[in-house]
Amino acid sequence: MSDCVFATRQATPKVASSAEASWRARTTTSPPSSPSPPLRQGSMEINFIVYTFKGVGIPPLSRRYSNYLPYLNNEVNGSYNKEYRQNFIKLKQLVLIGGPDDGVITPWQSSHYGYFDSEENITEMRDQPFYQKDLFGLRTLDAAGKVKVYEVPGVYHTHWHHNMSVIKNCILPWLD
């Protein structure tokens, strides 16, 4: 499991009166008081990674509420930037799972590194500045054929973890 990261990207549901609110990253735990060290092979099992990035159309509000996401995305200079990128590109496979019927994650394409631009159009992963600049190694992994994207319709947000079709078709093939 240490060589494969199953990731989902979460953002708060969009609020019509505030584009910034749609970009506030939310996690199930409190953010750490200091940046986490980079991923190390075999040191932890990661079930969810929540990302944001510094780029066109992203309000600074998302960075203000996160102590560690800018470091994970190599958006800011930190002592672990080079090491984090090196460790990320060592992954054997990055599996991204999401779908249009999630009902909670907005936009649902954020589970595949897609986001709203400043005019609330979806910008796909390969068109994102962090991908094009290869800030943390995502483009490198993709070029090596190590990024697998699953779009699964008909699965609501709270059902991903126990949907047998998702487990059988999207997760089990990648486990050792």
C-alpha cells in the first residue's frame, strides 16, 4: 500500500454568493500546527489527500485556512519541497476516483485534479498550472503512465468506501 496513493480531493459545496467559499478546503481532521514532513515510502498509509494550489482564479482564502496544503503542493518554499517531489514520483500508481453523482464535492472533477477557474468553468488536470509546471511530480507520474483516473457515475459521496463495484474495479486491481 505504501507505493500507491488513493486520493480524493474535497472542496466545500459552492455558495452562489461567494466564489471564495467554494474553494475552502475541508478535511476530516484539524490541520497540523506545522507542515507535515513529505510522504515517505512505507511510513504511512494515506487514504485521502486534500489538495489546493496557487494559480489563476484561486482565491487566497483557501491558502489562508490551510497550514499544510501549500507545502504538499510545493506552492511555497519549504525545507521539504525537493524531497516531497522526489518521493511523490516514486509512487508506482496514483489512483484518482470520483464521479458526477457524488453530491458533496464541488466540482466533482476535483477528485481528478480539476477545478473551477475564475469564471467557474472546469479546468481539467492537464490544464492546471501545478500540472504544467510539474510542481510536485504529477505530470511526471502521468507521463510515465502511473496515473489512473476512474469516473464512476451513480455513487453518492458517503457510499464510495463501501460500494463493491468501486472496490472491485478501482481499488483491488492496484493492491499488492
